[in-house]
Amino acid sequence: MHLGAFQGERLVGCLSLCPLRPGLVQLRKFAVAADCQGMGIGGQLMHEALAICRQTGIQRLELDARSSALGFYEKFGMVPMGEVFFKGPIEHQRMALDLGN
């Protein structure tokens, strides 16, 4: 499932929810246009993604967060798991949220 945020006709943010197995979804490809960051668009997309997961009975959401974005995901209750790793030169941390469905 893909979610998008628009300003008029312009796509300014997006994310994808990819099923890994029953009850487990990975959030991938989360981005907000550089000139629209800090406007709450990412938060709105995240709230919508979590609502969809809960409505559809998803029990757990996981993602690979850039280390610079850990605080953003922690605001939604996500917790780090495992060791820090690199995708190319960028440091990442696997994070998870149990949704209790």
C-alpha cells in the first residue's frame, strides 16, 4: 500500500507499507520533499499509516530508520531493535512498534 501527501496537484510526501508475513508490515520509502519538511507532513503520513495498520489488523510495524530520524519515530512509540547498521554511507537502526491487534 502506498500513501501520498499532496499540496494541490503536487506530491510532497509518500511512504509504502509492505507486508512481510501475516500481521507484520514494513514501512519503506518514506520521504517528504525538502522544501516541505518541518511542516508536519511526515507526521500526518505516519499517523495515517498507523491507523491503516490498526484498522487492518496488523500486529507489528517495522522499519529501517536513518539514525538522524530516530527521534521522529520514537514520538510514535517505536523502539530500536538490534544493532546499528549501514546502508551505503548512511547509518540506520531497525525499529519496531507492536500494535496489539
